[in-house]
Amino acid sequence: MATWLIAVGAALVIAGALLELFPTQFGWFGRPPGDIRIESERGRLFVPITAMLIFSLALGMLLSLWRR
């Protein structure tokens, strides 16, 4: 369990560093068609349905390849 937590933490640190160093390269993520974006005077609501489906599929494929 500890090894998995270290690996996930390292992956999050790397992802955060990539987002900080190259923000324009990842500007497309979170804005695909299908995401719900509601803005009003009282506030904003953002539900990234399509973005999370893409992320989940990619992560699932990577994990299935890694397990083999």
C-alpha cells in the first residue's frame, strides 16, 4: 500500500510540475464539448464530464497495460 501511495504522490507532483511549466500545452484539457459550464451573477458551476471520462479511459488503459 505504501508503494502505491508513493507512486501516486510522485505522479501528482510530476503532473503539477508539467502544468506549472507548460500551462499553454494543457489549456485544452477541461474545455472539451460535453463539459457543463454555467455562469451567472451569483457564481459559477463547472462539471467536467467529458474531460473526466477521457482521463478515466486513459488511466484505465494504462493500468491494464501495466498489470500485464
